[in-house]
Amino acid sequence: MIIAVLSKVSGFLRDITLSYFYGATATSDAYIISITITSVLFSLLVLGVSTAYIPMFKQIEYADGPAAASTFTNHLINAIVVLTTGILLIGFSFSHPIVKLFAMGFDGETLELAVAFTKIGLFSLFFTSLTQMYTSYLQSKGKFIIPALIGLPFNVMIMLSIFLSYRWNVMLLAVGSVCAALVQLAFLIPSLRRTNYRYEPIVRFTDKHIKKLAVIVFPIMIGISIDQLNLMVDKTLASTLVEGGVSALTYASRLNDFVQGIFVLSFVSVLFPLISNMAAEKNMEDLKKSIGDVISSVTLIVVPASIGIMILAEPIIRLLYGHGHFDGRAIDMTARALLFYAVGMIGYAYREILNRSFYSLQDSKTPMYNAALAVALNIILNLVLSRFMGISGLALATSISALFCSLLLFIQLLRKVGNFNLKRNIITLGKTILASAVMGLVVFFLNEYLNAGFFPMIKMGIVICAGVTVYFGLLYLLQVKESKWIVRYIKDKLQLFKS
């Protein structure tokens, strides 16, 4: 989690750098749309495959040994390279209609700039695809530190390209994204060598494991790419509402992703290989216990974070992004979007955990059906709410669909595996909401009435520290079991540090 914080902080600095030099303008909109296109293609092509890969790798390793699992890895990676080449050729040939699909409100110079960015950025798919597959391989081998760090070199390269593009040529924005993806891949190579992995340029589409993966991967591709699909819909509609709307939504969603990346994905990255191994060994009791423990732990962190962000949305955006070309209009748009994204933060968190639980059981259809429902609901709510609330309505629609569909996933997982400490999860959620509500009141009044003469960063630090203190104090008084785990963990780490 500490490593994830470092990586996500560097991601924040990257977004702040973009907002400083380009604000929420047509140029930033064009660049973000090009990044969105490559991200969606990456999600559809590779993210689903890498998610299906971990349970299959564990199953092959358990049944046939490490050598067979490594051979399967090489076959799959080379198949991905072939598919990526095909996607790249198609994307390059049809970049203009693809950009219009993702941003139907673009025209003139904004459209042409987005097309140019997209043509260059598509080449990063080669490197991001290999990076994702090798990251999954390392996680399957129990190596989590280096995969968690790969965001650091990536974000440093992106920040450098933003600065250089502003000084010399705007096209360096797209070139920088390709170079950053290459550096990210190179960062993994030493760790791969330490696992004794050896790349072999072979691909057999007739491999029985490749065939099995091909059968289950399509539902996973749909299920795992739900956030990207929803963001695509949001940005497409935002491009028709107001200039800079795409950028405002993106900056807001990145803050939401920051919380998810630190407090949810860091848990899930460790949980997924473990429960996949438990599923392969038919150890259902430990699997259910692990799922219940992670849900309770994530609840303790994400609920107060979402309430705090809703209350402090405007000062957070002003503090982080309110510099350079990011003006008052951009701050207002982004803050309102952030507030409504925060409403569904716990829904995003639960959905990520529950989806991975189904994938570990090699059930990819349930998350796929749920994802299809979420996208349909999001589109309907987008069309309705954006008419009355503008881009804020787009963020609220995404949150409502996430909350609704995570509830359905809870019900479906209960039916599939039975009780996974649901009663304790509900009790923890209730106590967490109560403690978070009191914390929210403290944060609200401190933010409103604390002397405005304070430097904004100092004031924000005082408000957040006070809120955290009140929140964890209440958790302890309410005898929330997981809070005792946290206290014990901190004590252990402090003792280790002293020794």
C-alpha cells in the first residue's frame, strides 16, 4: 500500500502538471481522448486476458508444474503480440471515425489534433500489453513490489513530455506516452530474470490452455473493462456539453482512482492470486474468509474517504489543480464532478473485489452480465441527468450504476459460495457510516470556520488530521474489530522500526 501511495502520488503530479500547462482546454481534451482510446483498447484486449491468466496459471502450475505454466505464459504473450499488431493496424487506418466515436462533439482543429495524438499513442499498446502480462506473471509468483512501482517511471516520463511539449511541440505529448510505456516495460525486466523466466518466441493457438482461456476471456474482457466503457460514454457526452468538460471529468475521476488504487487495488492485487490458489485447491472456507476480510477492511477506509471528498471537493481541487492555466471555471466543473463521483466510491470498491472473486472461481459470465447492465444503466442515467446537471450528471450516473451493480454482485456471490461473513460486513458498514458521518460534521465545520489566514495546505492538513483522529477514535469506541487489526499492525511496525 505504501508503494501504491508513491505511485499514485506521482500520478497526481502528472495530472497537476497537465492541468498547469494546458488547463481544461481543447488541447487537454484532445490529448485525454487519445489516451482514453488507447486505454479502452488496452482494457478490451489485454486487461481481461491478464485477469483470466492468473487463475489459469495457478491451476496449470498446481496440476502440471512450473515449466508448463511458463510455456503457457510464452504462448499467451506471443498471441497477445499478434493480436496487438492487428488492433494497431485497424486503429491507425480508422483513427478518424474512432475519435468521433469517443468524442462526437469534437470538430475542426480539436478533432484533427485528437486524431494525430491517437495515431502516435496507439504504438504504446505494444509495450503496455507486455507490461500488463508480465505484471500478472510476477504477481502469480508472489512478487508485488516491483509491479506496484512501475507507475513511477511512467509518470516521470509523462511529466517530462508535458513540459517539453509546452516549450517546443505539442505532438511531444503523444510521443511521451509511447516512451513512458517503453520505460515501464524495461523496469520489469530485472525482476523477470530473477524468477528464472525465459522468453521464447513461440505461439501455439492450438495449445489446450490457450483454447480454454479463449473461451472464458470474452466475458472477462467485458466485465473488467466496465469502468473504461463508462468513462468512454461519459467523455463522449461531455465533449458535446462544454469545452473542457472531458478534462474536468478526467481530473475528477483520477482523484477517485487515487483512492481506489491505494486502498482497493493494493488489497486486490494480493488477494486475487491467493484466492485463485485457494479455488484451485478447492479450499472454499479460507476463500470465503479472505473475501469477507478484504471487504471489511476496504469498507473501513473507502467510506470515510468518500464522505471527506464530498465535503472537501472544492478546496481539494483548488489546492491540487488551481494553478497555471487551470482557472476558476475549470475548478468549479471539476469539483462538482468529483463530488458526484465520490458518491459511488464504495460501489466501485466492492465491485472490484467481487468481480475478482468470481474470476478466481473461473466464473466470467456473471461479471459480464453485471457489466452489461451497468453500462446500459449508466447510458440511460447519463442521457437523463446530463440534461439537468451537465457534466455533474454524468458523474452521478456512473456512481448510481456502480452502487446498484455492486449490490447485485453481492447477492450473486452469496448464491454461488454461501455466506462469506456477510453479517460482520454489514455490522462493520453500519458502524463505519456512523463514525464517518460524525467525522464529516467535524470536517465540515473546521473547513468552514477555521481561520482563512492559514495557508491552504496547512489548513487542509489540520482538517484532515482532525477528521482522521475523530474517525478512528469512534471506531475504537464502537469496538469495530478491524480497527483493532489496524492498531495492532501500526504497533508492530513501530516496534520493528525501533528495533
